[in-house]
Amino acid sequence: MSSEFDLIRRHFTRATPGAVLGVGDDAALLALTPGRQLAVSTDMLVSDRHFFSDTDPDALGHKAMAVNLSDLAAMGARPRWATLALALPEADEAWLSAFARGLYALADAHGVELVGGDTTRGPRNISITVLGEVGVGQALRRDAARVGDDVWVSGALGGAALALRHLRGELDLGAEAAHCLERLQRPQPRVELGLRLGDLAHAAIDLSDGLLADLGHILERSGVGAVIDCAAIPVAGAFSSFPQHFDACALAGGDDYELCFTAASECADALRQAALECGVAVTRIGQITATPGLQDAHGRVFEHTRGYDHFA
Ligand code: ADP
Ligand code: MG
């Protein structure tokens, strides 16, 4: 057993050359690049609500950082710093070192420094705040979609939602299980793509609650509608064996952390090229319309586009 201060020193204190002052004082000191705005986002993961209590702590550290970086990616911001508020039932050294390893591995991959946090005893709860930079007026906001824009998504959808059903014993993914579980447990935030979209896209959102719900937020905030072609939506390979789960998992399933964005049709080639350079696929799945609401190419109207609501 270690004290709170030993624990912080051992697991969460590293050199932070990108900060004026990092972990160890009452507050961190950070200097923004002149002319850039601060983009800030917080995401909390609660045991038994967002993850099973026996989840591999390395994967949990990764995911806690990933879901936060995904929010900055969706703003087109460059992530720079993070803080970590952690509640733990006990100071389990093996759990902590694996959690820190997963968290730092992804943070390091994106040049993010952990500059502070808070540690307390309690039901396991992980809250990370990420801080990033974006050029003034350059952020990819939800309210910026324009009529006539193409609607795009990155990667392939639905794998994480299929994996959750697999873990619950509702279906057996067989040989596809490993790939889908990786999508659920180690999502890859599309940070580089988000940065490249800054000059090309209008609106963007990350897909945490499912395509219909998240695209629905763009439509609502932008005061527009959209038509999407369901046949064009890129999905995890496992759907060839489970086509009946398309609506629930690919359209309404969350946790993929891909980006959905809108852009003028003239940008299509540049977008594909930028995505290629980031090593991420992008697929055009529809178009923004002046008529409000969301429907498919055959006129089927999607009514329930609100997604998961913790208090509904
Ligand atoms: P205070 O009592 O002034 O809030 P703490 O004792 O909570 O300070 O924290 C001491 C230092 O350790 C602070 O710089 C804080 O930001 C940092 N810290 C605490 N917990 C964590 C954590 N889980 N990860 C990173 N830094 C942490
Ligand atoms: Mg404190």
C-alpha cells in the first residue's frame, strides 16, 4: 500500500517539457502558442456504467485517454495537455501501473502531457480533461454544416457495439471477436485526421453515441437535414455474418470514436488524399439538405436520433 503522494509520484509524475509547470504544485502552468485558442473537453468513465470492473487496466487507461482525445479531434484541435481525476477503491499497484502504462502510451503517441489531477478513494471513476490548441476561427463546430455539403465518416462503424453484445453473451462473433473487441477496448482517436480536416471540412463530431444520434446533433445545431445512403456506410467486417444488427449497431451503436464530418463536394479529392496520408479511410455517406430531419436514400425517415441518455 502506498500513500496518495507516493502513488501520484510513482504513477503519474513525468517530465512535462511542454508545460511551464506540471504535476506537484497547486496548479499547472501552461502557455498557449500565440494566436491560438484553447480547446477544453472532459469525459468521465464510471465503473459498471462505462466499463466492466474487471476490464484490463491497460486498456482502460488507453480508452480513458482515447475518448477525450477523440473530442479534440472532432474540433480539429491539437491536443497538448491533460489532467486526470481518479477515484479508486484501493491503491492496487499492479492495477495502477497497468492503467498508467495504457494512458501514457496513447498520450505519448499524440504528444500529450499529463500536467495534474486529483486522486481520491471511492468507487472506481476516471475523469480526464484534455486541453488543446486550435487556430482562431478554425475549429470544426457542430453548427457549421451547410446545405449541399457531403456527409463523411472515417473508418468503419459498428464494431464496438457488436463487441459489447458479444461480451454480454447476446451473440458470438467467433473469428471476428478479436477485431471488434479491439475497437471497443482500444479505440483510436482520429487526431491527425481532425487536424487535416481544419482546412477542408465545415462541421464535425466524433461518434460516441452512434451515427444517427451524433449526426443528429450536427443537423440540429446547424439547422439543416441530411439524406444518407445506408448501403454506403462502411461497417466492421463482422456485419457480413450479422446483417440483422446493422440498425442497432452500425446506425445506433456507440463507442466507435470515428469522425463524422461535412464538407463542400469540391473538397472530396483533397479529403481522400488527406485521409490517405493519415492512414484512415474516409467514406462519403450522404448529403446535407435544407429539409430538416434525417432520412435514407429510399425516403425512410429516422425518428429516434437522440442516442443514449443517462437520465432518460
Ligand atoms: P491539492 O491538495 O493542492 O489539490 P493534491 O495533493 O491533490 O494537491 O495533488 C498534488 C499534485 O499532484 C497536484 O499537482 C495535482 O495536480 C497532482 N495530481 C494529483 N492526482 C493526480 C493524478 N491522478 N494524475 C496526475 N496528477 C495528479
Ligand atoms: Mg487535490
